[in-house]
Amino acid sequence: MKKLPVLLIGLLVAAIAFSQQTVHPVNDGHNHDTNTPTVTPNTDEVLKFKETEHDFAKIPQGKPVYYSFEIVNTGKTALKLDDVHASCGCTTPEWSREPIPAGGTSQIKVGYNAAAEGQFEKFITITYNTNQSKQIKIKGTVWKAPEGSAPTNASIDLLKKQSF
């Protein structure tokens, strides 16, 4: 009776071990080189970006910065941006609600207002033609603003004390 649970556990372990191994014949049509993944280009891509990432480099804390991503409609019909939203409230995208004609261009203006110092990476998701989406990214480093007001200028104080 004790042998049955041990046998079941052994079969379960063996099944799990074999299910994680996939054995392919050498010429099965798969790319077995893990260093170079096979990517099939999507020929239905109608929304193209001149660039999908912008690096602001170093920006001051609490001062908004902006960048405009240029988009191109490479399709044969008008393209409508249904929604553009950011991954957090500190990033604000602006875009035209008008359809982009075939072969036409438009822009998505992205603003970022850093509240905290350090590195940041924010994603903006664009939904278009009802069910398609793409992402663009902004990144950079925020340097901390000095505490308090600027130091007093001794020369100004000296001028104020003088009478003319």
C-alpha cells in the first residue's frame, strides 16, 4: 500500500521533467541558435516612428521638458490614433485627434515633469486603428534642485546701503 503513493509521486516527477524538455530533430525548420532569434517582419505595420526612444540626458528637478515624436502613416488608408497614454501621471502626451492621411505625418508631443531625482524611464502606449498598439519611450536623469532660495548677492546688499 505504501508503494502506490511513492510510485505516483515518481511518475509525477518524471512527467514534469520530460515536459520541460523539447526534443527537435536537427532539420525541423526551427532556429535552434539561441543568440539570434528569428523575427518575422509584420508587413501590416502602417504606423512608423522616426525614432521610438528619446533620451533627455540630464534635466533639472521640477522643470518640465518636452519632446515631439514624429509618426508616419505608411498605409493606403487614413490612420486614426484612438488613444495615447503614459505609464504615470508625470508624463503627459498630446496628439491630434484628426486622422492621418495615407503617406501623411503627425506628431506626438510628450511632456515630463520630474518630481524625484535619479534615473527615469517612462513608456507611452499608442493605440491606433481600434486594436493595434505600439510603445515609445523617454528616459533620462533628473538632478536635484538646490534646497531653498539662491544665496544672497553681497554686491547688491552693498549697493542698497549706499546713498547717491
